[in-house]
Amino acid sequence: MSKYKIQRDDTVIVTTGKHKGATGRVIDILTDSDSVIIEQVNLVTRQVKPQGGRAGGTVEKEAAIHISNVSLYDAKEGRKVKAAWSVVDGKKVRVDRKTGAALAKA
């Protein structure tokens, strides 16, 4: 099972730092540095060389944010969600600590 309560394709909100309040979908989780990459958040510019059919130039891409600086986000209720692990019908699932409802895998 996963070490983190945040998983790929979850919607998260940034809780601290320059991008505080920004929400987005988790693209990737970097377990070696305990970081996440969030779609269209923490954009940086990079210079790339032409390679194959791709042209060179300046490219904007997402940079990593430490996983402790993001929280799960429920867009329907418009609030941060604290998650816990629980066993439901013999399967280990994430549940909302406040409501007890199972968090659906996006």
C-alpha cells in the first residue's frame, strides 16, 4: 500500500508558500524527495535544446512541491480534507476524518 495519503490524480490545495491557495491535480509523486508535481502550479521556465521533432527554446513546466505543503481538497464542499486509512469490505481505503465517507479514487 501507499506510504502517502495523497495519490496520483487527487485534487489538492497548496497550504503554504508562494502558491498558497492554488488547487490542481497531482501529476506525479516523487517518493525519493517526498514531493508532488501539481498540474499548472509552481511553473518554472527551462531552456531546452531541439531534439528529434521537437523545437528548442523556452519551455514552461511544473516543478515539485514538498508533500507536507499540500492537502487533499474536496471541490464539492470547498474545503481541505484530512484523510485516514480504514478497512471497508476487506479493502484498505482512505476515508474523510470529518464525515467518515470513503474518498473515491479519481
